[in-house]
Amino acid sequence: MNLNYYDIINELFVYSPETPILYTRPVFWILFTLIMGFYSVLYKKNLIRNIFLLAVSLFLYYKTNGSFLVLLVFSCLFNYQSGIIIRKRRSEKGNKAWLVVAITINLIILAYFKYAYFFTESANEIFRTKYEVINWLVLWENDLFGTSFNATSILLPVGISFYTFQAISYLIDVYRKRVRAVKNVFDFSFYLAFFPQLIAGPIVRASAFIPQLYQKYRLTKAEFGHSVFLILKGLVKKIVFADFIAANFIDRIFSSPISYSGVENILAVYGYSLQIYADFSGYTDIAIGLALLMGFKLPVNFNEPYKANSLTNFWRRWHISLSLWLRDYLYIPLGGNRKGKFRTYINLLITMVLGGLWHGANLRFVIWGSIHGIGLVFDKLWKSITKNRFSHSRITKAVSIFITFNLVTFAWLFFRAESQEVVNQFFYQVHHNLNLSILPDVIKGYSLPFLIMGLGFILIYTPFVIKERFRGWFIKSPIYIKLIIVVITVLILYQAASSELQAFIYFKF
């Protein structure tokens, strides 16, 4: 069906829950082209540039999340003012008191949207009550605009976990005098709401980002090539690898593990290990590439995590910005490794369990966090016993990488499953219906998804130096070569894209 002008305007500028803005949808790239057109006129004036990009960021968030824009605006204004108050107070007690108040308010808002169902259901079970969750934001929206949205359902605002953690890190750093409080409300709001990384990170420190607001726009030929490379790589990761294997294999198995063999269940977990990496790191690649095109540098968030030879090493490579946040604002304040070995192990467990709960209030996330916490404790114990005597052996490294990857993959089962019943069905099928003789038939039946999975893992374990050579070649290549590669990539993406594009996995966290 042909779209008329009204439909096109609607698609571009009006929020629809059914069609949120995604990096994988053509409408985003149409909007981004328009944005860069205006940006090319405004970029020389820092203040105007920053206000323009702030307005764009708020608009794109509205296109993604509708009326939840109100929460983002509140967070910008409240945390900006809190930073000013902490900066101006002369009393140490007054500073600390307001810091505690500000962090508490941020966490209450996050907890309400993220954990309201969990707390309400737990209270009902314990006290045999019948309390219902009420979405006050929807009630106010219905009163103001005469709408009739369901107020007994709470949806998680996209990106709230990321911008809340970013705001908390800013307030703590201002209190610790590691950064100065931002004087301009537009600058602070831009820092908190910058659209490339707003939805799913990386979590950006104020000390790294705020100074860039006052620098002149700069984009070298090499940086342009790098940004295009990152965007293309991110789209390929998301659409060709993550979405394709999810739609054609993984989602089918996890929707009803009991309907499939133990072999298929195990392969689905390994497939998800590839999917979540391609999905999440793909988003980060696109975010860093988009920001770089506009003259801003975001931190690296992934560094070949499946090549890690221990869980400690894994968390230095996976979701690096969250790992550093948990270390600096949770693990170290708990005491870190300064109060003896036993206390160190307890701090690691607490940090990882809370890291699991950050993803959602569910026993499955607690188990996922606990697996990683226990693994980190065991890693420290092993190193203290062996004194790293075997760490330089190639065989030891290969075995360590193999064990670490399989442990991480096993933990992903609890992360991916929609319910404990799904987990139970998985273990039942693996225990009672594991027939390796059907493996050739399974591979034949899902030949294309397994081909994509195999290619994905080959790329993951391709030596870093080879990947860097290809990246360097692309960056240095003439513009017409880049254009040809862009066209070929777009055609591949078009062929690989499923009829219903899937949101990024971390949108729900």
C-alpha cells in the first residue's frame, strides 16, 4: 500500500507504540539525515549546536517512548539542580544529606517502574492482600488529555536504568569534587539525554563528556571512516546475526523448550550467547559511530568479551561502562578488597547480585548475578592459590577461555528465559531427552541459522590483528570504495531483515 504525505508525516513525527524509533528502521535514518542537514548549518556555534542536539534527543526519545519523556525531563532538571545545590553548600553534612536525598529520589523512581510488580506481588503473597499496581503517570495523562489508557499496567520507560545510573554517577562525582557541577541546564540535560547512547548505554561519565560540549566540532577523514565502519558493523551484528538467528531458531526454542529436544535446547542457549553479544555490542557500535559523526566521543563498551580467560577478565571486556560503574559506585564503597579476603568475596557477591537485580526483579536475574559473583570469588581464590603460575601457557589460556565462555553461556539461560518454568523445561529436556544422534538432522533442519551462528562465532574468535587490519583498510579506502561497501551492506541488511524488526534486547532494562 502506498503511503500518502499524511502517513509519512505521522511515521516521522508522531509517536506510535507499535512503531518506535529503532536504529534498524529506515525511518530513523531518514530523520538522522534531516538532523545532520540542520546540524551542518549549526555546528560552528557550540551553544546553538548543543541546544539543537538536546531538542533532537528529547524528540527522538518521545518517538521511542511517548509520554515517558516527562520522566527524562524531570531527571534532567532535578539532577541539574541537585548538582548545583551540592556544589554551593559549604557544610559537609549538608552536602552529604542532599546527595543521599537526590540519590534516593532517583532510585525510588527507578524502583517504582522496575520493581512495582515484584514488591506488590510479594506483599500480596506474604500478607494475603489484593493490592494492585497503579500507574500514576498514566492516570495524570488521562486526566490532562482525556485519554483512557490502562492505569493498572506499568511499562518500563526505555533507557531509565541507564540515564538514572548516569545521573547518580554525576552527583557522586560532584560531591567527591571529581567534576564541577554543570552551570548551564541545557548543557547538563544534553549530557544526560544525548540520544545515541541514551537508550542502552554506554553509561558516560560527566568528566569524559562534559568538556566535549565546549570544544569546537572536529571530524577528521579517519574519524569519519571509523564512524561509518562502526555503524555498518553494528547494523550487521544486529540484523544479520542477532535478529536472524533469534527469529529463525532461538525464539522458537525458548517459547516452548518442552516441545524441542535436549540438543535443540542446548544449541539455543549457545545461539543466545551469540545473539545477546551481537545485539548489545551492535547497539553500542552504532551509538559510538553516530556520536562520532556529530563530533562527540563515547567510551568503548565491549572488548572481545568471549575471548576472556576468566570471569574477572570477562567483566573487564563486557558492558565495560556498567562494570566500571558497579566497581566505582558500589563495590569500592562497600569496602572493595581493602578489608580482608572474606569481606572482598562478600562484596563481590553483593555487587553481582545487585547487578543482576538491576536487570530486573526476578529470581532468574538473582541466579544469573550469583553465578557470576560465585565465579568471581572462585577466580580470586584460584589466583591466590596458583599465584598465576599457569597463566602464561597457551594450553592453559585456551582451556580457560573455553571454560569461561561455557560458564557465561550457561548463565545466559537464566537471563533469557521468560519464566522459571522455561528454565525447568530446559533442564528436563536436557536430562531426559538428550539424543546426540539427532544432531545432524537438527543442523540440517536449521541449516541457514546454524550457518549464520557458525560464521558469527568464527568472526568472534578471529584474531584481533586481522580485524584491525580490515578496519584500518576501510578507514583509509577511497570514498567510492566506502560507498560501494555501504550499498552492498544495505542490500544484505534488506535481505536478512525479518518482517518485524526486533527491538534491542537491552531496551527492556
